[in-house]
Amino acid sequence: MGVPTHVMAYTGGWAVTMDGGSGLVQFSGPLGVLDGTERWHLTFYPLPEGKSYEDMRNAEIPQFLQAAGRADKMTLDIRKPGGQQWGVTEVRYVIGHHHEGRPPLDVAIELPNGAEMVSAPEVFEAEEAAEIFYAYYKTGDIPPGYALRPVEGYTADGWRDLREVTA
């Protein structure tokens, strides 16, 4: 194994580090077993330059891609730099398939502490989610063609609710 570049954190706090040699199967396996209760989320993030997993273990993660729900019905979100137009330096977005307008948040993604409401274009299955995670691993971003709905913005002083802003 080479120098760790990323961390994949699972439900329950278990995590593994990854280097540049991982493939699609490293994402499709964990995403394919999400069951919405015992195994309900997966967070993947790049290690900042010069930092180890131990350095980041209890730190706020400034950039990540995560999935929550079940293998056949999950939501994906990404936190990344940006959002200056809203007075923030980083934004967490819900990822969706391209769509027109603002579809209603009428699909429940069941999670252990209650449902997360998303729109129909924001629902994913494990196979497509794995491809998005793999692209993020290789490029640092999701593939083009997906829609992003801002939900939270972050500053050095805290966070801001962005659910009512337009992207």
C-alpha cells in the first residue's frame, strides 16, 4: 500500500485509508450493503496535505462525499469549497440527477434517527453511487451532468442554512 490519500468512514466509526491504487469495487461493495439501519452511511474524504487519518479523526472534514440510506434508495451529498455568493467558504450540497425547476422534497430516505426528505431526482442506487464515488476519488469532484442543491454553508465562525437559496 502506498501513502494514504483518502479515508472511507463507515457507520459505527470504523474507517479505512486508501491510496491511489483503489478501484470501483472498493466503493460498490460498501455502498451495496447499506441497509438503512445497521449500515446506513458512508463518508469518503481526501486527506489534507501532510495530514494522516489520526490527525483528522476528530477534526471537522472540510471536503467529503457521502451516502446515506439503503443500497436501493440513498441520498448523496458533497461538501466542497465555494459559496462566496452566500457569504460562506464551503458548501454542502445534495447531489441529484439533472432536472428542471425545483422538484418537491417528497421522497423519504429512511435513516435510524428519522427520514431525510429529498426529491425524486436526488435518489440513487448503489451502482451509480459507486461510479460517482470512484470519480470523486480520481478527480476530487463528481462527474459533470449532476445537479447540486445547496443545503449548508460553512465559515470560520460556524454554518449557515442554505436550503432556501437558489444555486
